[in-house]
Amino acid sequence: MLDREKLFRKGLVDIKAYVPGKPMEDVMRELGLTEVVKLASNENPLGPSPKALAAMRESLDSVNYYPDGACLALTQRLAEKLDVDPQGIIFANGEDNIISLISKAFLNEGEEMIMADPSFSSFEISTRAVGGKVIKVPIRSDFITDLEAMAAAVTPQTKLIFLCNPNNPTGTINTRPQVEAFLEGLPDHVLVVLDEAYKEFVEDPDYPEGLDYVRSGKNVLVTRTFSKVYGLAGIRVGFAVGHPDFIGGLKRIREAFATNRLAQIAALAALDDDEFLQRVVAVNKEGREYFYKEFDRLGLPYVKSQTNYVMVDTKKDIRQVFLHLQREGVIVRPAYIWDMPTWARVSVGTMEENKKFIQALKKVLA
């Protein structure tokens, strides 16, 4: 038989593909359920911004036309909102696509990328795909990214550092003093990518504003998404902000129409829906606090989060807990994939969904 894997790029067969949260449709079909609550993928339980929905409906008859490849209107509006140079913004098909572009643009084969362990798996996948070397630095015992250890891991071969802040899956942050000390100590040949996908949910006043480092000329790229607080995960809108020289490099290899027409229209409308954003943040805060209270009652350790998800230790084999929760109509993210065999990452849903999860968890653990 033909060994087709020999035709792949060197190292490709060793890459572990990204595994998304299990779809509701699969669980309903497999278990014969008519209703399932999905708290596995950190999605917005309130849905998309109403303004974004209305804008997309009004534009459905224009999808026969190619989108604006440069995302000019969206770029200009975002630049005004963030007070940055529009030449320093790039949009793509979700933040994952942005991360892939960064690895392609900056990593030569054999050069090193440093990331926390655990953290967002797309950092590793995109690095290995271009032949880069992945250096993983374990997080601290308090679940916070160890910036001192990451700085110590830098070598002359280090090119990129992906810093997920808040970190996925732990939900913890590095503070402004920690990040600034970290950046000051890095050599000029290192580019730091601040993944701020969950920025809007952060309440800690010591959280650093990544764009400040871009404005001051640091070797920093900031990546963000419309998938979380804006509820547009299904149409994929991600972006990066950085010095125009860095962004110019990314634009050279971006697909011609990386962000589709409806995605641009929806994102543009969502940017001005501050009322919706505030409601999402308030619902999320209420849900997080509810989880903390219930986990305390159950005697389950958890990590206080600055995001729209919470890590909890079920004290049992999470593979079994995961399966039993599915039978109760609830999907969570089992953390064995991050070598945390008894932990789960639970997205904050509506209060009705949160209560259903807690009810199911009590039944499963009993």
C-alpha cells in the first residue's frame, strides 16, 4: 500500500490536531436527547449582538459579491475605537487564523516559540506546522503563567512568545507590573504575542492594556476576537494590532478574502453595541459568582477566573464525569487534554443553563 504520509511536510504527522468542544448535535444524536446545554467552548450564551444580526439580515442579498479583502470600513472604525494606527490592524478568519499567520510570517524552521503549559493549543499547532520548535513552560502552582520561567527559557533561537492573558484554560491573568517587567527583560530578537481573546471579561484593575505596549513601540502584537463577548464565533472574525511594519508582513501572506462579507458587516455593527456588551459582561459575572458559591458548597476546588469560564476540580476521573454529564444533557470541557485528569473547564451560560449544570454535577458526583 502507498504510504501517503511520506508526502506530508516533515513533522506534520506528529502534530496533534485541535479538538473542539463536543457539538450539541452529536450528543443529542448519540444519547437520544432532545435538549442539551453546551458549556464547553466559552461561547456567548446570549447569542450575537442584536445590531449585528440586523445588519447581516439586511445584507444577505449581497453575498454574491466578494468581501472587501482589506476590511477597510471595519479597520477604520476599530482604529478609531482603539485609538491606534489603522495601518497597524489586520483582520482574518478568526483569531486562530491570525495566530497561524503570525507563525508563518515570523518563524523560520528550527526557531523557538515559548508558551505556557497549559495554554491555547493553536500556538503549538501553528508553530509545528512551519517547522518551529515548541518550548512549553509549566504554569505556577497557583495556575498563573510563570513569566520569570518563560524569560529564563529564552535563547538566541527564540523568536516568538505567545502569552495568553487571560490564559485559556485557567482563566488567570498576569498583572501589569508582571508583564512590564517581563517585556523589559526580553532581547530585541523576540516578538511577544499577547492573546487577549477574553479581555472584555476581566475585572482585575491590575490587568495590563496590551495596546499600550504597541503604542510605545515594543516588539508586541495584540490579538483579539469577536467570538466571545460579541457572540460572533460562528462567522469567525479575529484581528491583530501591532506596529505597521509587523502588520504589513502579515498582510503579505493573508488570504485574499480572509474575512467574509457578513462577518465584516456584523463586526462593524457589534462594535457600536455597547449596551449588549455590558449585558453580556453582567450576565457572565453573575454566573461566575454562582459557580463559586456552588463549588464551595460541594467542597470542590476551583480557579477564580477573569474570563467566561471556570476551571473546577471534580475530584473524580473527569473522563467518567464528562460522559455521565452528557447523559444528563450537559457538555463541559474535560481537562485531561491538559494533563489535569480530574478537572473540567466550564463555560458560563445563562443562569438557567448554569443551574442545570450544577444540578447534573451534584447527581453525577453523588
